[in-house]
Amino acid sequence: MDDQTLAALEHENMVATMSRFGASVEGALVRHADGVSLMSTRLPVRLFNQVLISGEEATEAALRSAIEDVRARTPAWVANLRDGLDDRFLPVMAALGLIPISAEPWMPGMAMWPLPATQVAPVPGEHEIRKVSDAAGLADHVAAAVEGFGMPREWLLELMGEAILDDPAISIYVGYTEGRPVTTGLGAITGRTIGVYNISTVPEAR
């Protein structure tokens, strides 16, 4: 598989996964139309209120419409363009008064490529990773992720309701050290791609 194909599959997975979790929030607006995806939860952080290019058929009109809609819903939002691939929309962004978040491409670490070469640390002998299968396990995942990400508990409760346990495309994991949930992970499948999300560790277990 070449890098271009891999990048396209990863992007498709991210859009689908973010939309899946965003749609769980009461009052959320999730829309895919004319090659542009809008995911707006109204949670007060840009990551959960995004406009993304999701298809080659994307048009300026669709992009403008999505930006107008998210702007009307929350002050905490972002329009993400793929570096290079979506440069044709840069004039539209400028015309709408938008400016880059940073001089370099911005995106959460979950979408980093290529991954830096690092040494793999051994898993401590007392650490056990379990797949979540019930509400108690999901509660442990949320508890550890709240500490690991430094994120308000109510946000995760909205994004990860118990209905997620019935989604065959989602696998949720919790790592326990001496019985305490201290690490989290989540896999999301789209087609032949699995995206890895919610990787966190509580501060004292890092």
C-alpha cells in the first residue's frame, strides 16, 4: 500500500469515527454532503466541532455552508484542510476571514504520519489490558480517560454512551494496574482500516 492510499484510508476512518462519537451528543449536528463533513457537538473545544473535506467532489459552496453552520452554533470550532490535497480551498478560507491555527499543519496526534521511531517500553508485569464488554468496564475507561486527558467527565459521558457497547466496529480497552484503571485505548474499524483512538495514561502511571 502506498502512502497516498494509506493517508486516504486514515482520513476516511477519522472522519467516520469523529462523526460516530459526535452524533452521540445530544443536540449535535453531523452532516456529510457534497464532499464536506460537518461535526458539531457544541462541546467547548475545537476538536469536537470540525469542518472537514471528506470527498473529491467537495465544492466551495458546500464548504462555505458548513462553515456558516458551525459558526452559528459555537465559537469553538475549526475547519481542517489536508495539507496539499485541499490547497484549492485556501482562497475560500481567506475570503471567510479564517487564519491558520499554526504555521505548520495542525492535527491531534492520532493522525500523525509518519510515526516517530521510538523504543517500545515493556508492559509492567502487574498491568493487565482488558476489552470492555459491559457498563462497568466502560465506566472504568471513562474514569481513566478523564484523568489521562485532563478532560471534563461530562464530555466523555456524552461522547461515549452505553450504546457504543453494541457497535461492532468499535472495540474499547482499559489497562489495570493493581486493579485500578490507568490506561485506555479504542479501535474503530472502517472497511479494511482500523483507527486507534483514546490512547491515554493517568499521570502517576506514566
